[in-house]
Amino acid sequence: MKNLTRYGLFLFGLCAAFLLAGEAGAQVLTEEVASATYNGFAKAGAAIGAGLVIMGGGKGIGNIGGNAVQAIARQPEAGGSIFQNMIIAAALIEGATLFAVVVCLLVALG
């Protein structure tokens, strides 16, 4: 645990140094180079965001499916209504996930 804390603090300091160096270095660079650098960071952030959105959506739909199967196993006569509610909830999660991925891709490709 001690090593984990030490590495975490080291990584935090390293990230802070890069952020501060980027802010100070951007003043010396031309506007075109600084814009390209920040544009690259935006595209990388959008790609990471798209991946996180997909993982979150998959986890949400997996939880819905697993809990629906458990509920149907406990009360089989309510299986029809549980299934309908599961499909509606999964569709809502899928729609929000698709919207977020499209926004991330627009940032990354724009």
C-alpha cells in the first residue's frame, strides 16, 4: 500500500508538471503550434471518452440483463413484464451511449 501511494503521488506530480509546463510553454510557441497541440489533446480526450462511454453502457446493460434474469428466476410468472421493462431500460441506455459516442467522434474528427 505504501508503494501504491508513492507511485500515485509521483504520477500526480508528473501530470501537474506537464500541465504547468504546457501552460508556460504555450506562451513561447506560435499560435499555430499551440493550437495544434491543444487540438491533439482534445482528440485524445475524445477518443478516451468514447471508450469510457462504451464501457459504461456495456456495464449498465449487463447489470440490467443479470438482474432481470435473477428476478425472473425468483418470480417466473412476472417474466413478461420484467422483460418489457428490461428492454425499455436497455434501449434508453443504448440511446444515451450512442449519443455520447457521436459527440466524442465529432470532437475527435472535427
